[in-house]
Amino acid sequence: MDQRSANAQELGNGKQAAGPGASALLGGLMCLLSMSSVQFGSAFSAPAISAYGPAGTTWMRLAWAALMLLVIVRPPIFRYSLHQWKMAITLGACMAGMTLCFFAAIERIPLGLAVAIDFLGPLLVATFAFGIGWRLVWPLIAGLGVLLLAHDGEGWVGEPIGILFAFGAATGWGLYIILMKKAGTVFHGLQGLAMSLMVAAIVATPFGLMDLPRMTGEGLILIAGLAILVPLLPYALEMIALRRMSTASFGILMSLEPALGAIAGFVVLSQPMTALQIGGTLLVVAASAGATISAG
């Protein structure tokens, strides 16, 4: 095994010499970096989505991310079992659908609203995983927060089709969490992620081809950079972070994502928020943190 392969395998396995406390702290920093990369990467993607279409941008983003990770990880593609291939295909199809829906949503509705709706997926997964009972209060609180986010004090914001795409992304994100956990048991290191991204790029191809006439050489280079921000860096960081910290700590940190989405939308896209919408964001964050803490 050459040095590059050894480094990649060590990165994927999350090996480190530090103690548990330092490891958890490093995992937390990875989680925060992942969320920031997703939200600001999504915000910076707005011009590309407008110029090259959400499907074309998503397709090329997945293709670039898959190519980069395949070169780094170099998974033994032809030595995987049928079970491993089924897992990679299922997870990859889920990734493609989730990403296509999310970028179609942020083309039509504010980023903060899209992220808040998207976050309902993992919130419901966390809630139902520990029994429905009284914990149903958390998705209800989050739902109220989404309603506040969707109203700017004068009327409802965004297009209905954008809202539907956001709920599609939420469904995909919830399934992604379940499938990614299973994939981690059948693949070593980042091999499962590399294979799933390859499948996701293939699944997104028919949709991306519809926007192909809009693509330019400059666009290909731009999207290659965006692919590092989303999805390559976040997916890899999250996989490694989950090996260094508890799922409860991970969930609490992830509850900051709707707020980061709103901040990214304001800073990058100049999407202002009313006091009502800020309150809605806080409700979504509080519901996610509450669901995570009560589950622990």
C-alpha cells in the first residue's frame, strides 16, 4: 500500500492518537465546518443554478465530487459483493434525489426556509427512532417554526413548487441518515461514500442532460469548486465526525444548521429576515436540540 492510500484509509477510519476528549472536540469542529460548508456552498451556488439550471448544476457537482473521491480513495469496484452494490445503489439514488430536490428548492424559495423544511427529515427520524409518545412535540414545534419562516409579515414567501421540492429534500435527508448508517457497516473508510457518490452522479445524469445546452467551460470549472463545498467536504467530514463523537452531541450541533442557512442567505444572497422569521428559525433549532437531548 502506498503512502497516499495509507493516508486515505487512516482518514476514512478516523484513527487518531488523541484522547477521547480531544477526539470529541475535533469531531465537533468537523461537524461545524461541515454545516458551514453546506450552507455557504449552497448560497454561493445560486448564480450557478440560475445560469446552468438546478439539475445541470447538481449533476456536474455530483460527478465532480464522485471523481475526486474515487481518485483519492480508489475503492476496489470490481471486488464488492452484491449486498455492497445494493447498498451503494440505494444510498446513491437517495443522495441524487435529495440533492436535486434541495437545489431545485433554493432556486424558488429563500435558503433559510428551504433548510428549515429540509431539516424536518432528520428531526422526524430522531423523534420516531425513540418512540412517538410525547416526543412528537418536537416536530410540531419545528413545524410551527417553518410556518413562521414562510411568512414575512405581509404574505407567504416562495413558490408552492419550491416548498414541495424542499419537502422532497427533507424526505431524502431522513432516508440518507438511515442508509448512511447501514453503509458504514458494509464498507471500510470512505469507500461507501465514494461508491454512493458515483451512483448518485449516474442517477442524476438523465436530469442533468436537460440542462446540458446551458453548460459552458467556465461553468464546469466553477461547479468543480462548488462540488468541494457541497457535497464532497461535508459528507466526508460528517462520516469522520460520527466516529469521534456521540450521536447525541452530533445531533445537537446539527440543530444549528437552519440558523446557519438563514445567516448564509442573509450574508451571501442578501435575503433579509423579519423578527417573525428569526423566531421561526429559533423554534426549529430549539426543536431539534430538544429532540436530540430527550433521545439521549
